[in-house]
Amino acid sequence: MKMAALLLASTAFVAGCGKKEVDTLPPEAQGTDYGQTTTADPNANGAGQIMPGSQEDFLQQVGQFGDRILFETDRFNVDAEDQATLQRQAQWLAQYPNTRITVEGHADERGTRDYNLALGERRANSAKNFLVSIGVDASRIQTVSYGKERPSALGSDEQAWAQNRRAVTVTIR
């Protein structure tokens, strides 16, 4: 008897939760990819222009792949090419002293999850430490490791692995 009453009560509750018709949808979010990158109102002066201090501005100023440095297999050292990239990032950051960044550490698919998370952390910290050594305030930089969980390139070959062994700088507004 109790089971029948419970079944009847839950059926009545679910029936009352039917799909409601929506007259209008909320507007689409503007500039949700790594912070707002263009002016929100297309009718405003300068519509579609890149906002200074945005991720898009960062990428435009430091170069197409200037947001990342790449590493050799099982390595986390910052080489001369990486230093040049990080120097460009530091110069951009000097223009926007209120902008903070996150340095994401990544690894290729080989190795265990724990190993790759630790390696990604070392890579992110290497990039952070270099930026700090050339004058970027450490309080403006946070790090995170994604290990092998967020590959940039799909595939199980050296070309894909090389692109996935990286540290990526993302702006925070």
C-alpha cells in the first residue's frame, strides 16, 4: 500500500514538471573564450576591434603560437627558443600590469596519468619561474597541470606528441 502511494505521489510530481515553452531565449554570451576579446555591441564605435589586454590581443602581440612553449620528451627545461617566446610574453604583460595569467602545463599521451600531471606541473612552473626571473610579478601568475588530459593535437605519433608537450599562457581579466 505504501509503495502504491509513493508511486502515485512521484508520478504526480513528475507530471507537474513538464517541459515549459520558452518565449525568448537569453542572449548569447559575448567573449566567453578566455575573456572578452572584441567589443560586445556591434553598433558601438570600433565594433569588432580587439580589446586591449584580452587573450586575442595577447595572441596578436606575441605571435600566433606565442602563447606556448614546447618541450622535449620527459623534459621541462626552458631552452633559448622558449626564452625568446617568454620574453615577448613578459613585454606584453608589462603593458597590462593588471592582467593576470595562468600557465597551463601539458604532456603527451605516453606515461601514466600521475606522471603526466607531475610533468605538466613542472613545465608550467618552469615557464612561470622564467617569467618571474625577468621581472613579471609572481602574484600575477598561477599554474595548473592538465597532464595528458587536454591534447592540442590528436594522434599517436611524434608530430602530435611534440605539439602536446607544452606550457600555454592564458590571460585572466
